[in-house]
Amino acid sequence: MNNKRELHRDVKRGKLAGVCAGLAVHFGWELWLVRIIFVSGMLLTGVSFFLVAYVIAWVILEKKPNQEALNQHRRHRNDKVQQSEQAQDGRNTGYAEELRDNKVEVKSRVWQAGEPPLTAFNDIERSFDNLENRLRKMESYVTSSEFQLNREFNKL
């Protein structure tokens, strides 16, 4: 995890102003947990303190920068599935390089942000299956007579 995170409002993931979503990203917690803590605090200690704190955070905190939102969107699991489908179709030629640069954050506790271990394992397994299929296609081409014929023509 990144040790130096700035506190921003995450309007895209937030319900009202994105304060709870920004706190969840800052502390590396799940969004649902921060919302439960906020609502529980409102109900148990009085609505006024937490409501005032939320409004103050809404005014003080800046919106999350676009680049950060794009990076988070790229890391999203659905994007990985689309990349693996593109790799199967042969449209994505730099897939191995993207996989090398792709870092998976696995959560070890329920309240931490990141992918559950089983989901991360399935994503990694799917990526290796796609790479294995590409390797098989390359091996079948290299051992084919078409490759031998093209090689002989290139020698001329």
C-alpha cells in the first residue's frame, strides 16, 4: 500500500459529497465500513456533531484529482477482465507488459481496501491462462510448415 496518501473527497464513489469515500481511500479501508462508522456515530452521539464535521470536511477537502481517479479505474477488476478478453482475441499485443506493471492489492483484513484473496487469485490465474494460450498459439505456428515455408522465402 501507498504510505503517503493525501486526503481528498471522492465524488465518483460517494453518495453525497464523497467525504466518506475519501476517508476510505486515505485510510485504506472499505467504503461500507466508513459509512457504517459515520452513521453509527451520528445515531449514538447525536446528529449535530457528525453532521457539522461532515459539512466542514465537504467544504475544506478538495475533490480527488482526475489522474488518481483514472488510475483507480484502470485497476478495477472489470478492466482486467476486458484486457484478458482482448488478449484472447489477439488485439492487445502488449498484454504481458501490462500484466507485469499491474499490481494487485490483496486485503488481509475485512476492513482493508483491495481485492479479497480468492478474487485476486482468480484474476492472476485467468491472466496466466491467457498467457499460456498465447504461448501455445506461438508454438503451433513455429512448428508448422507455414513457418518453415515463410522462413525459406525470407532466406531468398
